[in-house]
Amino acid sequence: MDFEKIKEACDRYVEARMEELWEISAFLHGHPELAFHEYEAMRCLSAFLEKEGFAIERGSGGLETAFHATYTHRLGGKQIAILLEYDALPKLGHACGHNLIACSGLGAAIALQKMVQDADLCGTIHVIGTPAEEDGGGKIIMLENGVFADIDAVFLLHPTSATTRIAGECVSSTEFQIEFFGKSAHAQSHAEDGINALDAATLFVTAMGLNGKQIKNNTNYSCMIANGGISTGQIPAYTKVLCNSNSLSLKDLHKVNEKIRNAAKGSAMATGCTCEIKEQDGYAGRIPNQILADVCKGELAKLKEPVMDGMPYDLGGEDLGNVSRHIPICNLYVTIFRDHKISGHTDQFRELAISEAGYRCIEVGSKAMARTAGELFLHPELVEQAQAELKERLKNE
Ligand SMILES: [Zn+2]
Ligand SMILES: [Zn+2]
């Protein structure tokens, strides 16, 4: 068996199916649906795979707009998942290009299906439709509900600008809501009867400003006073401060979060107020995998796609990060605008996601993911090495 020839035949297969994939991509782009409401997208993506002979479970992990498609060629091999995202942004539509994520995933799935048949490889292809990446973290819910329990390796493409890359680390984050409670009084005639909750908020913001000099430069935070009182005639009895902290290291995030809690408690105590701290974990930072990245880069090179050196970090966040702490991931970012770096979540990015460059992104992405996953089915020891790498890395998290 000449596996290189088989992979080339799968490239041709992707090319032959591109019009269908593009049609689905255009449909998604023209019918943007928000997080947890991606009914039409789920219907058309799962229907496509069902027609191709995948077994489909709709509503996976307790989410109505999630699905889980599987195709096993021969029992006993690795379980490799290609993840799809298909939610859009309020007012902006598909300005993050999730139509391209979904359709490159479909293309990769059917090319990989042909590959396992042609090469008679042992393994199961999972295609998992994961809703609500932009808001709500669908993958986190699905992870908690066991959808990823048997998966050995995960693939996800995201469109990007500048040069194609394999994504490195990204930030973990926490959202804080801090409320200070004091006592109102007439600000002019009976100020001495009041307890000033704005003093507590001011002290907190000041403390965080000073604390900022003593944190690692992989970590950042920002604060704002969301409620500073009602009128100048009253001593403010209630104030609210919002704070977002983020870091490339979960350990360093936990350290800065402790500073935030202490600053809030100390500011309350210093002013005679009480405080209530609510915090909500954001997405966990991505843990990239060198073994999978190297295989994928090798395949991208064969496809003549220029790729950035290393695995560059970014300051974004995505719910794939949470998955990456359990299963090795290959998160490739394929360019839809080579000239220079531009921002996602913009009108320009949305238009690129339906352009010729978007078409190319689906084609290259489908081929690269199918080729890389095919290598993993052929050489299951690579998956084991990737899992060992993740295990080692988690010791330092
Ligand atoms: Zn986005
Ligand atoms: Zn996105």
C-alpha cells in the first residue's frame, strides 16, 4: 500500500466534493444562528453526514443543537474526533467564520472516511457538532456530560489572517463581580452617618492599579466601576465593580485571582463596608500538542501551504481550551487573508468568510485534517505519544 498515493486520491476527492461543501458553508453564512439556537445548522450538517453513512446522535451531551456522528471502519482502532462549530455573533453574523469551521470539518470527515476504506485502516471517526462557542461554552458542557470520554485525539480548524499556523497557548480567564455594601446618608448634612461604598470601590480599583506592577507579564486584568452610586446628594450605599483577569498560565491566573479577592475584602474592611464577590470561570487556556502539530505541519507542507514557525500563542480564548486539558488537540488556523493580521469579529472578517479565500480555507483545511488524522490511524503510537506529552504537560499546570 502506498499511503501517500491514497492521501493524494483523498485530496482529489475533497476537490470533487467542494461545490457541495461550499453550498452548505454559504447556507450557514446566510442563516446566522446564535449560541444554543443553531437548529438549522445542526440539521443540515448532521443530514450531510447521515447521507454519507455516519451514525448520528442528535442532541448530544444534553444540548439540543449538538450532534455526534460516528463511522467505524474496523473495530479496535483509535477514536479520532473532528469538531465543528457553527454559532454566529449577535448583529455581526458569521464574523468569526464558523461556517468554515463546520464545512472544513465535514470535508475532513468524508475524506478521512475514504482514506480508512482505501487503506483498510482500523479506527473510528467521530464528528462532533459543538454549539455555543461564542457564548456559553458548549464544549465545556459536553465535556462534563461525557461526550468526549472515549476520544483519543481532537481536530478543530479556525479561519485566521496572515499566515496559516498551528495554534499555541491562549489565555485562561475569570470574570469577577464585586459588590460593596455601605450605608446611605445625606451627603451634605449627615455625612458622618454614612458608610461610603464608593470609597471601597475606589480603594479596590486603586489597589489593583498598584498590584499591577507586581504581576507576571503573561497575566493581565482590567476593572471598571459598573455602579458608583445614585447621586452626589447621597453617600453611596451600594457600588459594583467588574473585573476580568486572564493569563497564559492557569497557575498564574489563580495567583492574581487571590489578589483580586484580597483587595476586595481589604477595601471593604478599610471603609467599614461589606462585600460580596461572585466569580465565574471563563474558558481555560489552550494546551497545544507538539506531536500532533508536527504531523499536521508535515501534511500542510505537502499541500504547499506556508505555515508559521512554532506554535504561536494568542490572547484569545476558546472552549476548545477546556477540551485540550483532557485530550491532545490539533488546532489549525488556516488563513483567509494573507496580507496582514486583521481582527476577527468584524465586518471584514465576515465578508472574507464567504469569499474565494474562505473556499480555499475549507479545501486546504479538509485535506490537512484528513491527512493528519489518517497518519494517526496508520501510526496509533503517535496518538499514545501525544497523550503522554499532554500528561507530562499537565503536571506543570
Ligand atoms: Zn469568535
Ligand atoms: Zn471563532
